[in-house]
Amino acid sequence: MAAIAERTRVALFPVNAVLVAGATSLFIGALLSDIAYFRSYQIQWNNFSSWLLAGGLVITALAFLWSIVELFRARWRTWPAWAYSVLLLATWIVGFIDALVHAKDAWAIMPASLVLSVIVVALACLSLAFAWAGLRAGAAR
Amino acid sequence: MKRMNLLATTAAAILLAGCSGGNAPPEQYGANPQLPTPQRGLLPNMTIAKPAAWGDRLPTVPQGYAVKAIATDLRIPRQTLVLPNGDILVAEGRGGNAPKLKPKDVIASYIKAKGTSPIKGGNRLTLLRDANGDGTYELKTVFADHLNAPYGLALVGDTLYVADQDALVKFHYTVGQTHVDGEPVKVTDLPSVINHHWTKALAASTDGRYLYVGIGSNSNITERGMTAEVDRARIWQVDPRTGMHRAYATGLRNPTALAIQPGTGALWAVVNERDEIGPGLVPDYLTSVRAGGFYGWPYSYWGRHVDARAQPQDPQKVASAIVPDYSLGSHVAALGVAFSLPAMGAKFADGVFVGEHGSWNRAHPVGYKVVFVPFRDGHPAGDPIDFVTGFRGKDGLTRGRPVGVSVDPRGALIVADDLSNTIWRVTPVKPAAAANPPESMPAPREAPPAAPATAPAAATPRAPGVPQA
């Protein structure tokens, strides 16, 4: 029992989970702002989503770098950990493209920003799932 | 910086590779410019000027003309006014207080600042005087100080009007004066919230009854919201006696310079159009301004070409949009306009000079010169002719950026350069007598597209490379 409990703690990605949870909420905020802009034409929502996205990208970058560092440690080198890093990278890349789209003026961001923000949120949620999946994968072994 | 440009342009080029029209679009001059389809990659096309000193180089002028720097070390000279006694007033300043709303604004303002002068704006008027008429302006003195980014200048009788970035003010002026007496008197406030496009162009009607003030939009294409655009992108007609105004024409994105046509008294403007929909959109233009006219911004450009970035759209406004008279080419950034006189020489007697600050939103730079748009029967006729070039050399370095242009009735073109902080004066080498048929210069009749390969040796010892745009 003790061994399993220890393995549980080891297999969880605690710092990552916190980081990617934060990023995910920012990405969700960006998506909601995009939806609000789409429905209202009020430019402030466009500004909000640009900054929320930028914040999400900074945190995702930190989470990605942290996950790479952890991959250097043997006990983290499991397939969910790899998948987690890859997902974070994908989130960041799509998020960055979304940020470039958001840098267009006014309605020029539509509808690409909306579509990309949905994908970013989906990828971020999936990363989050893998951050926690580390727990189950570790426990199963 | 070069790496950043390279990165931006390369990335933009890659992103645009799939689209048509990624290459240099055709010249877009005149009444019917070819308009490509709007396009924008993930990054905007950017080529920012790389500033360099003139050293002993000079701008290039057509054969038979000489160019000389008559004032240097100014503090961001923009527009000039030739006074009745030949003195020249120079408005110096840098305005605008637009907040950075998006991450893009932070990055873009940093990059664009690389292509402009780092000097602090003067917020003043400087007077230049050539007392003995030898072409050397020996007196350079501060005429009025503590203004707020002055730009447009107009003299009506003994009243000098100055358009600050936030107000139209006036001074009493007596010919020969070298400093104002007293404080400026406000005629009216001008729209100044945000001031994304802060320059306030100014012209006075021939009879002096009205003043016209050009007020630029508060954004490229409404990205600061429509509430920021109240009283923007238009030309005001101001009654100087009461300060009352009405919108004379609207939908002009950034009317950066105004001029009254001699003879007809018609108001003309150069207008900077919108960015970020491709290197060939939207042409900056020269147009006579129709009272009550709507010129498209933000809903449409060049008449009824809808700009989908402005939402919600207004189909009724689009239907009423006027097509401007004359395209100067996309992104040239026309910032100065002045009607010519016979004293400028036969080839350049009838038409307007246009100062082009030069592009940023384009891989192949355009502008960075002063062109002459020939007129016939009071309307533009023919392609622009290069008049002052060499501001951007073949070496890719930019030594100057033209802004305001003024015609000195004695036969000279005054060009303000806000990158090298210089005032240039271009004169016919043998001044053509205004009354006589101007045969003093062997001007070719079939106007070749200005071949200023070599400048007159006497006046311009070294001619820099001429960029053939």
C-alpha cells in the first residue's frame, strides 16, 4: 500500500497541473471574449481576448518548459508524460497562431479567432487531462 | 532591427506565398487604379525605414533644379508656411497619446519607432529668414513656443492660424515679425481624445471666410471602437469669427494636408488610406473635396469597395461613397500638398507637389519622395513625376522622410523632412520669369518620367543614388 501511495505522489505532475489549469482558464476566458465580440461587435471583447490569450501563452510556455525538464528525470519518462509535453507544445503553437490572428484589426480576426480559440481550449483541456492522467498511468503500473 | 525586418518580411512572404499578388503590385496612379483583392497573412508586411545621416549627400532633383538644406537640427518639422515677406514658418512637434490596447500595439509601436527620428518634438514654430534673397536662410529663430504638436498653418490677413493637435489657435501677425506677441488665442477645440492620427491639417478659403481642418481617424480600421470615431476622419469647416464648425466632408480616413486651388478656390486634400489588407491596398489619394461628401471610411474604400473589417456595416453609407479623384499609390503616406506656380518652371508650373513620407506596411518600399502631379484644366492629368528623390537610397538606408511641402511664390519648393530634421529648398537654377513664356530652361515637351539621374553640378556636388520606385 505504501509503495502505491508513494508512486501516486510521484506520478502526479503537481506544478504542471497548477500551471496548465491556470492557462486553461485564461484560454477559456479568451474564447468567451471572442464569442462576446462575435455577438456584439464591441471591440473591448477583442482587446480582452488578445490579452487573455497572451497570458495563457506565457503560462503554457512555462508549463511546457517544466515538462521538458521533468522528461530528463528517468522516473517521469512515461508515455503520458511525453504525450503531455507534445500536447502542451501543440496548445502553444495553435495559441500563438491564434494570437497572431488576434493582432489583426477589428473584424479581420473573425471567424478564424473563434475557431482557433475553440481548438486552443480543447487542446488545453486535453493537456490538463494528461497532467492528471499521470496519476492513473503511474498507479496502474 | 534588420533581422527583425527580415524575419517579419520573410514570414509574411511565406504566409502570403499561397495568395496571389504577393509580388510588387502594378503602379496605381490616377483615377482608375487597379485594386487587388484584400489579403493579409498572419503577419503584416513590414519594411521599416533604416535611418542614416545625409553626410555630404543631397536629395536628387530634376535637371535644371538645385536643392539646398536651409535649416537643420529642427525638432520634428512637419508643415511649413511661406509668409508674404518670404519668411518661412516651420511647425515642429510630435503628437498623439493613443494607449496601447492590444499586445500588437506594444510590439508595433516599438518596431515603427525605429524608422523615425528619436528627437523630441519641438511644440513650436520656427521662423527662417533670408533677408538678402541669396538663398541662404541666415536667421533661424523660435517664433512661437509652448504649443501642443502644431501642424497646420494658415495666414489670413494679419491673423496667423495654427492647428495644434487639440485646438485651433490664432496669433496676430505683422509682416516682418520674428516672434509672436503674447499668448495664442483659442478659436475652437479640436477632437483630441486618443489622437491615433493626431495631425490637424489646415487651409483657409480664398476669401478668408472659412478655415478647413483635417481630422484623422482614431484607428486604422475601427479597432479602437466606433465610439472613438466620433468627429474623426473628416474635414471641418470652421468659422474663425465664432469658432463654430460643421463637418464639410466625412469618411476621409486621414486627411493629412489641405490646399486651396488657385483660381477655382476649391478645397483639395491628400488622404492616407487604411493598412493591413495587402501591399496594393488601399491607394492614398489626392482629391478635390466635395461639400457634404462621404469618402468611404471605415465602411468602404475607393468608392464602394466594402471593407469587411468595419462591422457592423452600413450599406447606405457605402452606397453614397464618393470615388476620390486621383490615386497616388498604396502606402506612399502622402503628408504634404501644395499647388505649383509658373515660377517653378514650365514642366512643373501647373499641378501639385505631394510630399510622401514613405511606406511601412509593404515589402517593397514606396513613397520617400516628393512627386509632382501635373494638372490640365484644373484636374490631375498624367502620372506623378518624381521631383525630389534620394531620401531612400539604393543602399536601403533612409536619410530623410518628406512631410509638408510649400511653394514659395518667388520660385522655390520648401520641403520639411522629419527624419533628418531638415528643411530643403528646391529652386529652378535659372528662375523662370513668371510673366514670360518660360523658355529659360530647355524643358523637354514630352514629359519623360522625371529622369533626375544627375543634379546640376554647381549646386549639388554629389548626387546620391536615385531609387527608381
